[in-house]
Amino acid sequence: MAIRPILVAPDPRLKQTSKPVEGPVTDAHRALMDDMLETMYDAPGIGLAAIQIGEPVRIIVMDLAREGEPKQPRHFVNPEILWASEEVLPYEEGCLSVPDYYDDVERPARVKIRYLNYHGERIEEEAEGLYAVCIQHEMDHLEGVLFIDHLSRLKREKALAKLRKAKREAAL
């Protein structure tokens, strides 16, 4: 396992659409998911899409365990939303690719998802609350969408200006 660098907006690779994993889940996919989890835990975060470490494939990892609880890693290969509730849930989101910026985003409160797990087993389940928010946030990454893309143009520009300033200051 290895900790990988996380891409930060406005890196153009974050705007790519990720390709589906073809065929079965392999040891190479599992090694990528292991690296992604280690990277996510180190950051620290609760979710990470493969594109965030420069791998444009439809793979997500997540762990919603609270501090002090045992880790509960989850793996999603080729996730898809089958159904979304009309009811929406506003939630303050942040992102490892948009560090130190948080804002409210409204998303469906419940979704039904289908994906392959770490072992390549097909899973269908409903998600609600933080799980629903997080899976939708990470699935947006697979389409080249950041959470700030759901904000007003003014808020999005403010977030990107803050990131550009931090990058300039880090380069000094």
C-alpha cells in the first residue's frame, strides 16, 4: 500500500470522466483501492474517487466510521445510482481536492445504488443521510464534477481563488 498525491482543483484531470472497469475486479484494482484507502485515511477524509489520485477509473473508497470507532472501509467499483428520492438534504460538504473550503450542497436524501465490492460481488442497496451524500459526492468525481460546481458562480470562483492563492503561497 502507498499514499498517493491527491489532485487539487483547478487541476484539469479532475474534470475528466472516469472510464468503467472492464471485466472482473482484479488484484490490480484491489491494490488501487488499498492505496486509495491509505491515502484517504492519511489526508484525512471519508471518501475518495480514483480520479482524485490521477486514475480515471470508476472506483471509489469510503469510510464513514466516526473518530474512535473501528474502521469500516467500503469499496465501490462501477457504482451507479438506480433511483434517487425527490426529498433533498442540504449538507455541508468539503473535499480533499478542494482543501479548506466547505459549503452547503443539496442532494437527494436517499438513493438506491448498485456496484461491485472489493471482491467483485454485485451489491444493490439504499443509502440515506451521510452515506447518500458521500456516495453522490464521490460519484460526481467520476463525471468530472466537484462539489463546488453545485454552488453559485460567485461561491465557486471564491473557492478557486482561495486555492490558487494557497498554491502561490506554497510555491514561495
